[in-house]
Amino acid sequence: MIRNKQAGVLWLTPANYDRAVALSDDGMPASYEAWREKIDRVIGGLPAGVEVVRVEVDPDEVAAWCRANGRKVDTNSRSAFAAAYLQRKMEN
């Protein structure tokens, strides 16, 4: 979600990628490298001037948030989590 020329992007690391895949309800890429290629394409497609803010959190926190909000752990929910996280950060 773009907000104030910022886009929160849920950022995974090689260390937590397998856990994120295990918790996911959708078909995430099989490898971290494939995920990075996909996320890099998404970021590259954002409008000029949008600052990408990496939201690095534990995959278990994302899954708990999704379930608490009645959502599947999927691409749309991970994006919504990143946007909500960025919004909270901007409000504080």
C-alpha cells in the first residue's frame, strides 16, 4: 500500500524464509532467491518517487496478525500487514 509516498514491503531474510513458507496459505516461491526476484520486480514496478520501507518482522508475528484479523496468510495479507505496520510506525 502506498501512503505518503512510502510503500511498506514485508521483508524476509534467508534465515526466516523457510518459516514464512511453512506458515503461508498460498504458493510462495520455493526458494528465497526466487522470492527476492519476485519482490524486486514488484518494487521496480512502483511509481517513481515512492520510498520502499522494508518491514522486517518474524513470520510468526505476521501469521498471528493475519489470523487475529480473520485473514489467510497470503500475499494480500502480508502486504496489508506491512502497510498497517508502517502506518503504526508513522503515527508514533
